[in-house]
Amino acid sequence: MSHSTISRAGCLARDAADPLAPLRECFDLPQGVIYLDGNSLGARPKAALARAQQVVAREWGVDLIKSWNKAGWFDMPKRLGDRLAPLIGARAGEVAVTDTTSLNLFKALAAALHLQAQGDTGQRRTIVTERSNFPTDIYMAEGLTEWLERGYRVRLVDSVDEIPAAVDGDCAVLMLTHVNYRTGYQHDMGLLTRHAHAQGALAVWDLAHSAGAVPVDLHAAQADFAVGCTYKYLNGGPGAPAFIWVPQRHQARFKHPLSGWWSHAQPFAMAPAFAACNGIGRALCGTQPVVSLALVECGLEIFEVTGMDALRAKSLALTDLFIELVESRCAAHPLELVTPREHARRGSQVSFTHPHGYAVMAALIARGVIGDYREPRIMRFGFTPLYTSFAEVWDAVEILKDILDNEAYDVAAERSAVT
């Protein structure tokens, strides 16, 4: 589509013909806001408020502790895992919604290193990941290796091209985020997992920017473990519990140091010795945050009326449109696209750099276009097909153009704690 054929009227026509457009009504979006930050915090499903009130007022307020059984609180991590599983190519009994992404990654890495130590490749000591990976993933890997006493280490590579060679005879685990949080670059999960296996390594994937945003098939990729969050594209709410995937083939040997009572074979036997349960329950740790878990279900329910292929098609259409409009209408300004143009390598976000990226983003937010900022100089725009419209893309670019044309941003603006 050339610039001359793009108009706001054309965007409105695309919205009118969009089969996913009615799903926007499932969300409570504030008036006067174009929300392009679902890659950081998803919008609130309308059902979430009533669900929270039900849990707090009825299940907790009236039924009290009986709700662990009566309202199914105790089974929620596994039940929600089964609802999430189809979105990532997992099977029933392989996903648990629990804890945080950081904690689940710690469990997955510990389990992977344990598996390697028990096998023929027991001398491997290295976790390979990207220097550009989300920092908490690197921190958790380094924290784990520093606690171990057998020379484990984390090796950081500076480019995608360096990954294959880094997965060598000393590599125990390849740990990657499927879609990069800064750039939106999407790895070839199957290719890199097969390469890791060919070298004797295991593959652990972080799906924080993938689940609910791009089609994922963990079994087809033959991945070993995966983790991710539910508060981005899955719309589970701020700080909502994360998830962990352990395929059935690894469950019997899945072992990690955080062996809390919820992963015990008989948690209410109150035995002093730990005995792991069977199945995905081994990935649990302590008592679950019930209210937060309940809200996750509201987000997952919406996905059950559509499919990831339809969502992916709209995501690519939205991001294609945004890229073309920014590059044509804002061509006079020093914007640089850092997100891949190739569809197979792009997640559901678009990132541009600008010398005053933070100031420009702050001005956009003040004008009702909410994206976010990441160092260095990166403005991130997330596109959630469940509720983002084509007309909003047009309007967002028009506001961006106006801000840039008039230099209507404050380069001395004080930074917020969360950018």
C-alpha cells in the first residue's frame, strides 16, 4: 500500500470490515486514549471487575476458607494453565499459572541444569543468552550460576548471528526470549532449538512478548521449557501471575530448589520430608494469589472466541500500517526503525529510535497516545489485535507528526520512575 492510497477513511473502512473489531467491546478502554502499550500492560477486560468483586465479596467474604475447595481456588494454577496451553502449542497438564516470570525462569533453568548434570553431558557449565535479553532473565541466570559451586557461568552474545557458535560443547542451556522486548525481533524458535539439541544443549524460552501476540507451537519446536507472563497480551492485570510450561516428557525428572508445599505429593499430610507430586504440579511452590489468578481467567476467556492465526494476521496489518505511515508522514525527522520489516521476524510491536525518544514519548502520552520508552532512545508501540483499531493507528501517527513538526516536547523533562 503506497502512501497515496492511505487515508483515515480507508482505515475506518478496514475497521468496518475487520472480523475481530467486535472483540474491542470486551475491554474497558478509557475515552480519548489510544492505547499502544499492551506489550507492557494489557487493557482491562470488562469481566475483570465483576470477577474481582465475586472473589472478594462472595468467595472470600462469605465462604471464607471453604472457597479453597468450594470455589476451586486450589486447582486454579493448573486449570488456568490448561486454558492457556492452546495459545502456546502446549497440551493439557503441561502449563501452570503461578509465581512470576523471574521465579519460573529460575525453576526452569535449575531443572534444565539438573537434567544436564544427570546425563552424558554432565560437564557442561554454560548458559548462553543474548546481551540484549530482558535484564531480569540475565540476572536470574547469573544469580543461579553464582550459587552453584561447580564453575557454572552465563555467556552473553552480542548478536543473533553469534548464537549458533556460542552453543558449543560447554553449553548446557540456550536461554532466549522469543520476541525481544526492545526491538520486537522474533527468533526462529524451531531452528535454534534444533541447533541446541544437535549440540547437546537444552532450550529454555521466555514467551513474555509472544503469548497471545504471535502463534507459538512449543511442541513443534521441540522446546524443553518455557515461561512467560500474563499481564501483557493476555490481559491478566498488573503483576498478574506468570506461567511455566514443562512438557510431559520432562515432568518426571523436573526438579528445582524451590520445593514448596504446593508441589508436594500430599501437601496436607504435613510431612517434614519433601516428596514431589506428579505432573505439572512440580512447578508450583507456595500458596497462590487467588484474586490475581482469578483475573487471569477473564483475559484467557476472550481468546477462546478467536484464534492466533486471525490475531497474527491483524497484528501484521496493524504494524505494517504503522511503519508505513510513520516513515512517510514523519520522514523529515530523525526516526530509525529498529523492528524487523520481515513478518517472520517481527512480534506485535514496533520500535523507533529518536535522539529525544523519552521526551517525544512523554509528549505522546500527554496527548493521549500511550506507548513507552526503553533505553537507548527507543520508543515502543505495542499493537494488540483484540482491541487496537486501524483508525487509531492513523490518529496516533498524526499526533506523532504534529509533535515532531512543532518540536512540542520537553528535552529536559524529568523522568518518571517507570518509563
